[in-house]
Amino acid sequence: MRRPTLLALSLLAACSDAPAPAGEASTGGQASTGDVPGSSGEPPTTTAPGPTTGAPTSASGSGDASDSHSTGASTGVPACDPEALELVERDFIVKDSPVSDAQLAPCSEDRWYFAAPSESTLEIKLRRKAGGLVSAVVAYPDELPADVWSAALLPPIVSDGGDKSAVFPVPRSGEFALHVTTDTPDLAGAYDLEIRCILGCERETTRFPIVLVHGWTGFEAIGPLTYFFNVADMLAELGYPHSVAVLDPYNSTDVRSGQLALQLDETLVEWRARKVDLLGHSQGGIDSRAVVSTLGYGDRVSALMTIASPHRGTYVTDLALGLVPGAAQEVVGALLNFIGALSAQQKSDALASFYSLSEQYMTEEFNPKNPDDPRVEYISYTGRTCDALAFLDAENDCQDLVDPLIGWSWTILDQARGPNDGLVTVESAKWGDYRGEMIADHIDEVGQILGVTDPKFKHLDFYRDRARELAAAQH
């Protein structure tokens, strides 16, 4: 695969007795199509550069990039193979926060990242500060390094010292990669970068798609696609990339996490993304932890946010399964009725789910086998509610009245374990960076039923703020 005209010029310069002055290098490069700002968002038709993987090599074969300039100058042979530049991972670029005097090492190509929402338009500006002609292209972040220049989303931006810019109509929300290289790879270079929004700037996005992972389903008006009531529609309207996991309504964490892993693979392909942000409610948060740790998706998950997930189990399921003394039959019957499990198979799957969320299983088996992955940020929230008597007692500072559907389980947990949301205690829900309580019970937390929650809790506002929280942290 041949490099573009701009890199062919660099080889001519490198093969002379001495490198061409920057002014001379820039003269030839101005004929490149990269001098014309891209405005259509269509991939360019220029010839692609070769692969950018592999370590740089000098003429002596030592692999030491520090002597590449002198070697090339003395022998007349380029010290760098322009088809095998070292790819250097750089930082995330925040819009309207220019990058000044970025240093481009000899024999290398820089890769930066930035995020932008669909239906917006950016201006990307490049200025060469030192070295030869500097060029940049934008590509999807999952593009193979060898294909970046041929599959770029707009023609190359090429600077010979002055400001050069391109208009980038954003094709989808999320992260993009910006590659920068020079026509004289044997020499060090320097450049400035700036990305600013010029249209659709009110829209929002995270870097990575948000995957909503549901917990138990099956009771009235709740199914996998509507579990987070109107949340997906709200995220789409604002501009956030997202998908909704569709798992068994009730089953073991082993089964559900396997289903989730397959859907994460699909989400990564659909959004052309390197990673996802997981947002799991109840068992959905436990399934998400299993995907990261047991199934090894820590390299594909940026943040894992759990909402009222029983990280240390929930005593109600231990009681239902007879793992602790108590009225097991009455409790298991109430739980099965609550989640709507009617057939024998549904009841069997529900019992598997109950065991996956029991205190015994979570503390003795799951947590030891699923340590946090240091590459992933763990964040947690939960709700707190109370019955009528506790609600009326000012000393309890309880602002939510429990839904009658889970009033019975709130009483059991309150007496045995303390403050809770009707199904999960506050203490069990804390994991990683715990960021506080919602004025909500376990049903209100996802906007159910049909959007009717406590007047003090606006579930759409809550999830909008969580998306903004992830975006602010560059997830």
C-alpha cells in the first residue's frame, strides 16, 4: 500500500545528503488534497498510508529512534519505514480546549481521541510548529491502524506552518480517533490542535455507548424494552449513544451475564466503539460485574454504574430459599407473585435468580471470584424508602413512601438489615465510588410503574444527570 503524495515527498527529502528545510518541504506538499478542508463527511479517495504498527527501526537495525536523523542524513537512506511508524496513544481532546505544541517523535504517528454527538458539526484545526508538513485525519476508533488513512471520515488536513482546518459533520455520537503524522518521519515535529463545535452544540454525548442493563422483569407494565421507563428515548433525544440489553427476565447471573456479553459485542460493532459504559439496575448491576470480571470484558468497559444492586446480596432471597430461618414459603410465594413467574420453568429460573442475589452467594462465592477490574471505574447509587409509620416520623428523614407491591419486603429488610429501598439495603448497594441516595423505592428507581414515582423523584432527570456525569469523566 503506497503512502499519499505528501509522504512520497518525504522520501525524496530523506534520500538527499541532508533533510530539506521546512520551507522547501512545504512547497511540494501544498498540492495535497489535504490542503482543502473536508465538508462532506465522506471518506477521502486519497491513497492510504501503510500500517502504523510495530517499533521504529533505524538504518543500523538497532530500533533506536534517537539516532534516526543522523543515520538517514549520513547514508542517504531513510531511517524510518513510513509503512511501519510507531503508533503513539495520546490524550482525549476536550472541545474548545486547544492542544498546544504537541511533540511528534521521530518514526511515529500520534493518535488522539475526541467525542462528539450526532447532528452536530465540528471545526478541526491543525498548525505545524516544527518539522515537515503535518497531516491529520479523523477515523472511527475501532478502525485498524493500517486502514485509518484509507478509511478516514474526511480528507487529510495538511499544515505547512499556517492554520489549516476542516469541517466535520459528525456521523454518529461517541468517540472518534484523530491521527497525526508528518511527511518527514525521520525528524521530530510539533503541532497545535483545536476542535470546536460550530453547529448542533446543544447536543450531548458520552465517549462510549451507555448500555442499560435491567434487573428482574415480568410484573405489570414492565418488560425488557420498557424497564427503564422512557430513559432510552430521553438519551436519544439528547444525543447520547446507547443500547438496551434484553436478558432473561429472571435467571442466574451466570446465564444473564453470558447473554449480556453477546449483546455488548453487538453494541461495540453497531456504534464503532472501543468500549461501553454499563448502567445496571438491581441484578443488572451484578450481571455487569460478572461480564467485566468473570468473562474478561474489563478492556471493553470504561465505567460500571450500578443502581440499587445487591452487591452483598439481599436478605429477602436468603429467607425465600430457606438459607436462613423464617417463613420461607410465604416469602418465596410473595417474590414469585411480585415478578410474575407463573409457569414451572419461570419459577425455576426465578429461583436461580434468587440464589444469585442471596447474601450467602454474593458474599461467599460471587464477590471473591469477581474482584474489581482496575481499568474500570465503579460507581453506585441506591434508593431509600419507608412505610407510613416511618414516613411520618421526622427523625427518620424518609421522604419516600414505599410502593404497596414491595411494602412487605421493606418491613422484612428494615427489621433484619436496616434502611432499604424495598428490596435492597443501602449498605448492600454501596460499591466502588458510592455517590448517594435517591428519594425512591426499588420500583421508582427505573420510573415505574408507567412513569409514576414519588413527586420528589424525577427519574428522567436522574438518568440524564448520570449520563452527564459519565460524559464529564470522559467515559
